[in-house]
Amino acid sequence: MTHPIHESRGSKGNGSLQLSTVIPLGADRREMEIRTYKQDTGGTIVCRVSVSQISECGSFRSHVIGFGKEGDFSCRHGVAKARATPKALYALHQAALNDAEGLLAAAREHYAQKAQETAEPEPLAKAA
């Protein structure tokens, strides 16, 4: 399945190139976003994956930051010590898109484990 890649260059259109792809997770109005961009320091480009929940009206995105299983799913998919040329950014972004099914499975597993941990325990059987 192909997903569109969106390009942006900051609010005024003169910043560094950023690539993003949004893929619906299929539950609880959640979307996975794959973003590839130049890091501010270190001369590297990075590809990050995060899941956000979309408001009912569709206007707002919410991502909870936490450690381990506490927050929403997020990970760094790749990093490259390279100039932020369109070719390098697209190559790193495409690598994440090629692994999209694995990333979706990991995100779904993250939320399944969270749901299982927050489910109420079964009541103890009464002694007869």
C-alpha cells in the first residue's frame, strides 16, 4: 500500500525540507506520523515515528509523552550522518515506509498491552 509523502519547509517556506506521511492506525481515531528532517545539531538527518490521537472534530492532535508503556507510541526509525539533501531525506523516509506494516504492528501491540494493563482484574472467587 502506498502512502503519500508531504513536503514542507517551515511556516515561511524557506526552512529545511521536512517529509511526513500520515497513516491511520485504525482504532480510537489514532494516526501514525512518519517524519524525516534535519536535526538542529550534529549534521544528521533523522526519521521519527509517533502516534497521536485526533479529536472528534478532527482539528486537534494529542500525543502523550511518557517513558516505556506510559505514553503514546513513538520511536526513532533511522538516523543518518548526511547532508539534508532531498535525495538523502527521501531515502531515509522511504526506508521507514517500507517498514510501515512492522511499525503499525508495533504501535498496535503497544496499545494492546496498555489496554491489557489497565483492564480491571477478575474478581476473586468466593470461598465456599
